[in-house]
Amino acid sequence: MTPDFMDLTDLKKSQQKRWEGQARYVAASSPFYQALWQGATPPDRLDDLPLLPLSDKSMLRTSQQNHPPFGDYLASPEQQVSRLHRTSGTTGQAMNLALSAADALQTADIGGRAQSAAGLGAQDRVVHCLNYQMWMGGFTDHCTLEATGAMVVPFGVGNSERLIRTIQELNITAISCTPSYPKVLEQVLADCFPNLSPRDLGLKLGLFGGEAGLDDPAYRIRLEDVWGFKVRNANYGVSDVYCNFASQCAHNNDLHFVALDVLYPELIDPDTTEPIDWRDGASGELVLTHLEKECQPLVRFRTGDIISLTAINEACVCGRTAPRFRVVGRNDDMIVVRGLNIFPTGLAATLNKFKELSSEYRVVLDGPGPYDILPVEAELAAGVGATPRLTEEINQAIKADLGATAQVTLLEPGALPRSEGKTRRVIRT
């Protein structure tokens, strides 16, 4: 039985035992946390973790700048590093992520639990279409797919025309990619394979991650209607922590936190940093602590993700006891419009109500804000023309759903760029 099916009382005892060993290891081996804690001894009890200061991404960036290439939060000897990944650096300095052999195996195991929850298994042939060039979403996510027993085809990004042929030739049953990539493939099918529809490819399962949006039922239904596969948000993670530790199953729209044995979660108020009780219905910024990690263990690390807990003590229909949650948005993607906090996920949910739109959109912001108006560029669906009435209806829907005054600009079909990787929805100039 994997830990995501364990009794929560037994799991808490296991967490506590792991923390006792990890606390000693970090206190003795991590110069970064020795300095942050100012020589204080970490608490013995997990429940007392809030006594320790928080750590965050900016601290890790500074650490790697001052102590290249891994930072002084590398707790193991450099000779123990067996794999290096690098973040994209789209929100700042690219980070070097170090994994020992044990870290890599553990990462694959945890990610495999998530992909299994999404329905992937030995019966499947999955093509993996994320960037293999140093990004953790490539090779390491590949390993999580293999951990399910599925046959994995390491396709990567680029040459979408060849990908379509590969899916046909190998009878691929599942695809692993970003949620925006199917739109790219739809255009390639229309341009290069006019006699083929997305459904003709025979895919049964779409495994998505790396972008927001899949919590919106309208977006999921649209993907399922066009492609004929089951849609799963199968790959939620934080690169500095684990590449994948949460996934949806077939029975509900929430993410299962499948790493509770080796990862301790907390919630904090993102503004005050005060702890928030871990209970059903609570919302706040997710803070994570490694209970078992060799190379770059993190303690009370601010993820920047705002989540809402939906069920923490109730087993799912699938049998998993793992806590369930939804992602509200990221702190750095939050847009403040006249005192209202707007996240791209909420905006997408409103825009996806309009069948006249393609579901492609972006918000282009001038300056750091706050803002009086939410400037939205929304792309029209094929065959639809822009009208003042449609623009006003969308403006009114955004006002009703989000409370913000929007200025919607309707763009011709295909006007916004498609991406094989992550699509940026909020652009700050």
C-alpha cells in the first residue's frame, strides 16, 4: 500500500519519526539553515515547526549567487549529486536543482503515485511532450511516468507534425504535456492533416501540468469534447521541492496530496505570514518542509501558491486518504485591481463560459500596479467576428464574477501565440 492510501494517524507517526532524523541532518549539514536559524535547534515536534522562520525563493537565489552552483543549502557533499536540473528562469534567475541518487528515486516514486492516481498504468503507452533540456519537467517527469508501469515515449518539444505521426504509428493511448499544447496540435492537424480530427488519434488520457486552468470545468469539457480523452491535472509540483506531488483522480476535480509521508504542508496568510489552521475550507499560501531529502532539503519553504483545502480527513471514492485541495493561483500572478485580488484561474473560468472565444487570452499590464482596470486580450473562436455587444457581455461577466472593471479587446482567431511549453497569461511591461 502506497502512503496515499494509509491511515492518517499512522501516517502522522511516520511523519514525526522522519522529521526527527531530518531535523538533525539539516541542522548539522545545511549552512543556509544554520544561518537562518541563528544557531537555534529545530523543534523536535512537527507541530512546533511555525517556531522556525520561513524560507523562500529569493533566499535560495541569493544563496546560489553567493555559493555557486548549488547554494549553501546543499546539505550533502557535491560528490553525492547525481543529477542536475535547471528551472526556466522566467520569473527570475534560473536555479540549479541538485538530486542525489536517492532523491531521484524518491522523486520518481512520488510522481508515479500522482500519475497512477490520474489513471496511467501498465496498460498505457504515453508520449511525453515536455522539454528535456535540463528542465525537471522533461527527464524527471519521464521517470515518474515510467514508475506507473506505462511504456513511455520520450518525444520532448518541437516537430508537432512528427508527433502526430508517432501517436498513430505506435498506437499511443496517453499524452503528457501542458494544457495549452493541444491547441497547437489542433492547428497542426488542420494545416497538415485535414482529414484527421483530434479524436481520430485515439488518445484515451490527457495528463497535464505546468499551467493553471484545468480546475475550470468548462475548459476540461472543451478538451474532452474535442479530443475524446479523459482530462487529468496529473502533474502539480514545485520544482525546488518535488516536480510532482499531487494529481486529480477519476472521481473528482480536486488534487490529491500524495507525498504526505515525505513532505509536510502548512498554510500561512501570504500577507502577514501568520499560520492558518490546516482544516477543510481553509485557504492560504502553501508552505512545505522536506521530511526526507539529501541534497537540497528545504524547511518551511514558501511556494508562492495559494491553495484551498477541500477534504483533509475524508477518503476519496478512489480509496486515497491523501488530503485534497485546489490551486487558487500564484502570488506573483495575482493582479490587484482597485483592491481586488484577481488570479488568472478565475479570469479563465469566466472567459471559458463564452463559446465565441477560443479560450486563449492574456493580460498585459503596464507598470507594477495596482490597477484601476483589468486589460484583457481575448481571442475569438474560428468563424466568430468581434462585435461591441460581445465585448460588453464579456466585460459585464468579468465584473459580475470577479468584481473588477475590465477592458476587453477581442482578437482574431490565431492572433495569440501558441506554445509547446508553458503559456504566459500575465505579461508585465
